Amino acid sequence: MTKEMYENVRKEVNWEGNPPPGVIFHAMSFDDSGKFCVAEVWESEEQWNNFFNGRLKSSMQKTNVSPPKAQILQIHKIDALPGLDRYKVH
């Protein structure tokens, strides 16, 4: 996925304007070779699956982007530190 493809999907999903139920945190990055990594925190795996199989897959199809492979990990610990506030979507 290129940065342009990500931006097209992001606009189609309207993540910031209409956050999906259960999402807590989303971060996306690209390495120097162009590979991407997304890290997200959700309230439940079911809410992630509902979003992925609904809005995200549909948006990816509309923008001709192949769905990524996802690995779901259970969180051991979360620390939400004060610097996080400056990244909040308002």
C-alpha cells in the first residue's frame, strides 16, 4: 500500500469524522522501503472484525486496495501518557 492509497482509503472510510464503534487508537507508518505498518487498539476483537468486514473492506474495494493481513494480539498493558492528548481527533 502506498501513502496515496492509504490516504484514499482513509478519506473513504472517514475515520476521523465518523470513528467506528470500539476504536481507541490508530497509528500508521511507512518504513524506508515503503512497507507499511498499522497499530490499533480496539475495545474488542468483535468490534474490529465488524469494522474490517464492513466499512474498511468496502472502502478498500472502492479504492482498489487489497485488504492487508492482520494479526490480532491481546494487550497486556496500556499507559496513556499526557503527550497523547495532542493527537486526539476533535
